[in-house]
Amino acid sequence: MKRQDLDTPALIVDAVTMNRNIERMQRAAVDFGVRLRPHTKTHKSPEIAKLQVAAGAAGITVAKLGEAQVMADAGLDDILIANQIVGPLKLRRLAELAGRVRLAVLVDSREGVLQLEQALGEAGNVAVDVLIEVDTGKGRCGLGDLEGIADLADRIERSAVLRLRGVETHEGHVPAGAGSADQMRERAETAGRRVEEIAVALRARGHDVPEVSVGSTPAAPWTARISGITEMRPGTYVFNDVNQIAIAQATPADCALSVLASVISRPAPDRAVLDAGSKSLFCEPARRGFALIEYDGFGYIREAPAARIVGLNEEHAIVRLPAGSEFPGIGERVEVIPNHVCPAVNLHDELALVDGDEVVEIWPIAARGKVR
Amino acid sequence: MKRQDLDTPALIVDAVTMNRNIERMQRAAVDFGVRLRPHTKTHKSPEIAKLQVAAGAAGITVAKLGEAQVMADAGLDDILIANQIVGPLKLRRLAELAGRVRLAVLVDSREGVLQLEQALGEAGNVAVDVLIEVDTGKGRCGLGDLEGIADLADRIERSAVLRLRGVETHEGHVPAGAGSADQMRERAETAGRRVEEIAVALRARGHDVPEVSVGSTPAAPWTARISGITEMRPGTYVFNDVNQIAIAQATPADCALSVLASVISRPAPDRAVLDAGSKSLFCEPARRGFALIEYDGFGYIREAPAARIVGLNEEHAIVRLPAGSEFPGIGERVEVIPNHVCPAVNLHDELALVDGDEVVEIWPIAARGKVR
């Protein structure tokens, strides 16, 4: 099958670029002396997760229990659910999964620990690893103060079914509004040092804290270098996207994934309309960054860098073209790099792995839509 | 099955509210003397499409060929694809579908007409209805000037396989930034009159223009009343959403659909985190409107109107609570009305139809993700 045999919109992934991205991050992890546990929410594909493990990854990260089940069913056997899991319906499923694979989950409250313990007890005292989620500045889940964290660690140590594997943070706030790489480095180092300080303090109180885990592709070049960090969980690096370009961590040539789209209308000389809208590209505006080249549209068109996607509806991208552009005409195709690749992937049922003009694989995005 | 047996995040649709919304719009169509051809992109469910037809709808509207195929397979037999369809792969499928149901599609270019004709010819001269898409101010697809439209109408009349059914517009620009209902009415009437003028002018040139079709829920109260309009294609009305509340066309009680979500973390007294993020609610900011009550978050929490969803990540909604709120606690559930219901529905595989605490149906969102 050739690229031109794919109908649009279609997710296409350049195999050479993706494999290079996988190898680069693996090499960085080795250089930094940390384990790489890639976040598979970016691709939601067991096939790609296996490529990451084959390259040296020490297990995988997922965002949801449903994603963990898909990955476990496909043979991935060391899974961190980087999320808080609550409610009896999910915890029953979690207990079942904990019996099948090496599983860990986050906690950030006594109530959460209690629910988890109860479900594991009802399932016959299945044991599961937990990491305490530390808020290092993102302001989402996680505890920020040492006292609260130590209190939770004490509570976990008293549990018959929970094992404290360590502490973790998602330093997703690092790139937000950053004006320079130096500013990002400073934020990343602050976050990484904070979670490491917490680990040291817990050890001083007698806790065993084998894992100190950090997340996020944008922060990875800095957090993972910090002495004491044992694991990193970047996700986006496998494909890259416009947000990565905006902070000068990638160029379009480093972006492995595009949405292949067709022009369906050329109603004005400076306007083209694509058949890929917010149902294909997602609708996040591009991250404000500091790269020399700024893309302020809803995706970057590889074949027409001067064009701007100025608006998205569900099934339409409205493209403003430089005056006098004949390309792209009705029926012609372009490749669009999404602003944020992870939620864009989640909109599609499958991806086409390409090598030049050749479609080498069609892989289902098996963990798509697993929000539960 | 009871509501509490549903795991979260889950789409729930209140049957009583949905049926009332369906009946109201049907009654409005009768009052205005137009046919109602509801846009099914809002629900993507053949079951709900059938309820709309049973209530009196004259066929349905879809956004994509793939949606049309799902609806046709489910027995819906009068379908307008309100979009430009180009490229040989899709046009082959369109020709096949045209042989099975009463089908119409939009055109806005000679190139598009040519491609369509060629594909229908190759399929053994299957005939298909076309409507010329008129741009009445949205600036997406469609032609704005009478000369271009008349030229295209002439071209269609010379075709052996295309039948000119009429003209259509999607006046989706009507609510954008509107400061009052009067301003919306003015814009809606201008758009509706424009497409009607085009129809009159085409008839004066000898064309038969049986259908003059307008779209969009926000504009429907005004465009569909205009003399000469024959058909309207609103979609959102079946569920309503925060965007409809913002322009005072709905209250929360008119919103049939919610995302049922659980609190997974209460890391600070004024913060709760839900397990429904942009992968469950979509990420569009709320429309700026003029209703007395303004919701500026990423969804409206029915049980906590004073709370604000201040941020969404893929799997997390970050909720700012009024000081001292104990509700909602970890594990408790809330119902969130999405800002824009159509793309939120597209993120889910199924919806639960509820009547009070009772889950009466689980329906697959069969046309989810049919972007091709």
C-alpha cells in the first residue's frame, strides 16, 4: 500500500523519525543514569510501546486504568498508572490487573489509600505498589508539603497490601509561558530538586523510597539529570509536535506524526479549507514559546510553512494562504503537524506507519478513548 | 442498571429532556413552515436520529461520508452530507451510497463538480442531488457572489448525473461574539435573506431551486422564519450545552447531556480534580455570550454552580471551589455540561440514556470518529 492510497484525514507516522526519537531519549536516559518509563498516552499503541521497551525502556506509563488493561492484554507487563484511581468499580478492575502484571499507581490522600486498601483486601489481599504524587508547581493533583506526604507514607507503611515504591511528580508546568530555555531549566531543576528533597526527608524518617520519578518531555533534559532521580516518564518525544517546536526542542523534521488532509475548498484566493478539523487535530492553541520560528495557528502545514491554520471547526481547517498561492488546490493533500500530539492521536482509530511513500503498517490505536 | 452502576467518566443523556428538545424544535419547524433535517453530528447515534425522524424530521444531515454510511446502514434513508466531498477514494464510496439512499451533497467549485461527475459516471451514471454552498458570512467553504454561484448552477444543469436540489448555507457565524439576542437576530436574518435572494436570482435565470436550506441551532429561531426558506438543519438543540446557555437559548435544565465524573483528588481546600479532562469534555473555551449568568470555565457543574473548571488536561479537570466547600469530596460524582456538546460526544464510545436513577439504554455512538 502506498501513501496515496490512504484516505484523509489519516494519521501517518514516519518510521525513521519515530525510531530515531525513541533511540535518542533512551540514550539520554542512559546518559543521565535513570530508567526510562515512557508515557504511552502519546501513542496509545501497544506496538509502539513494545518498540520503546525493546529499545531499553523499563516498563511503561499510562494515564488511565483502561489504558493499562489494553497494554497488559498486549503483553506489556510493567505498568505505572500515573493517576489517582478511586471508586469501587475501578478499584475492582485494578485489583484484578495487579494480579497479572507488575503494577503501580499514584496516591495523594488518605481517602484514596483507604479505598485502594479496601478493594485490594476484598480481592484477596492482592498487593500493589504506590507512589505518592508530589505537587512541584503544577497545581493539579498531589501533595506539596512534607508533613502531609510523610503522614501518607506512614499510613501506607501500615498497610498490609500497599507497598511504597517511592515519590513522583509531573512537572507539566515547566514550559507554560516560559520565555527562554534558561527559564525552563530553572523551573525544571526546582521541581526535580523538590521531589528529590522529599525522598531524602522520607528516608530520614525511616521510609524506604526506591523510586524518585519525574515526568514530561519538555522538562526531561533537566529534571532527569538531577542526582537522586531514578526514573523519567516523558511521552511526547516519541512523535514531537508544534508545542515542542515552540520551545526549540524539535524541528519539523523531528516530528514523526502528521495528519494527512485534503483540500476540499478554495473559496477565496487566500483561503483553503482542509477536511481535517478539531475532530482530527484537536483544538488546543499552540504553546507560546521562544523558538525563532513561531507558529500561531492550529497546526503546522509541512508543505506550506507560510500558510496559517487560522480556525478549526469540527470537520474543517480554515487556512490562510500567502497572496497568490496556487498550492494547495482542491483535492491536493498536505501533512499537518498537530499542536499537541497526544489528544490528536486519541481522535483516531488507527495510524499508518510510513517509510517514504510506502505504508509499512496500519496499527490500531488500541488504547484510544479508554477514559475509564 | 442504575446511574450509580455507571463508571466515570460517562456520557449520560436525560431521556425526558432530550425528547422535549426534539419535540420543541419539530414544533418550531412546523410553525415556521420549513422541513427539519437535524444535523446528527451532535449525537452521532442512529437511535437518536430515528427518534428525530419519528418526531417528524424530513431526513437527516451529517458532516462526513463515513457518518452517512453508518446512518444508512442503520436504516436512515434520506441523508444530506453538509460538506464538500473530494478525492476518488471518497467519491467511489459516495457513488455506492447514492445507489442505496436519497442522498445529497454540497458543492462550491467547478473542480469539485467535475470530480463528482467523473466518479458517478464511473459508477454507472448514478445520479445524486447537489446543493450549492453559499457563504453568508462564516468565511469557511461556499461561494459568496451571485455570478460564481450562477456559473456553478449552469455547470450542474449541464451534467447528466447531478441534480440541482437548491442552495444551502451554514450561518455558524451568527453567535460569534454577539452582544445581544437582537444582534444575533440581525445577523441571522441577513444570512437567511442572502441565501433566499440567491435562490430567487437563480430562478430568475431559469434554474429550478426547490430547496433553500439553513443550518445552526443558535440562528434557527430567526433564519427559519424567513419567507422562502424551506429547510433547517440545527444539531445542538437535541442536547444543548454551555454555549447555548451563554446566548440565553437554554438553561441547565434544557441540557440533556452531561459527563458524569468523579472527584479523584482534593489537594487543597479550594481545589478538586475530576477524572474527566479534555479527552472527555473537549477543550473549547465557553462561547462569550450575553446571558445573565456567565460560565467562563470548561464546563458547568450541575451540583456546584459556583465552582469553576479553571483548567483541563487530557484526563483531569481542575475545579476551583468557593472557600470552605466540602462538596464534592474524593469519590463523589458530579455531572458536567460540556461547553460544546458535539465534539465532546465524539470522544466517547457510548452514551447512557437515563430516566431519573434508571439507566434505560446504553447506545453506541456509532458514528464517532468517522472523519473520513
